[in-house]
Amino acid sequence: MPGTMTADGKNPPSIQATFECALAKLPNGYVYGHFGKRPWGVTVKRSQDGKRTWLYGEELGGTDIVSFNLYRLAGRGSALNPCEMSSAKVIEFVLGFEPSTKSCVSAIRVET
């Protein structure tokens, strides 16, 4: 809400700023992790000039996906372009995705 302040009297970061910060923390290339207690594989690609970030994620063993482009516009901030899904779904995913410190192979238990 406009005018909302935190307990220390400062304005909280906007959802857009929080989203872009979480996205910036994801490494380039493929990363394994979890979203909503389900395993996901996510690929992030950034253009050399830093003006475009592309993300594609798949729920491993499921059917859900997340895909979008984020464009940084000169003097106008950013434009989020989800691929056939809502911006809210994209933002929720990026904020909730937890990359694993283990590789996909080592994170999967072998049943004996």
C-alpha cells in the first residue's frame, strides 16, 4: 500500500524491487531447487548487455512450468513479459524458489 512503513519508519521495498533482487541472485545457467516443496529445474540466461533476463523452469516429475523475459528499459525501469501465464505466478515463483546447494543428481535419493 502507498504510504506503508516498516517498524523502523522506512518504506518497504516494492514488490518489483524485491522480485528483481531475488532474480538477480539466481545464477546463469541451470540450477536445481525447490518451490512449494516440489523439485524444480530452472534455466536463467542473461544478455551480454544486461538488458534482458530469460527464465524457464519446470517442475521435475510434474507438469507445471514458469517462463518469462524481463527487459530493462532505458529510463522506464523494467518490463516483465510472462509466457502464457500471469505476472503474479512469475513473481510468486521467483520469490519462493529456493536453489539447492547440491546438484540435481546428488539431491535425488536412490531407492534400494
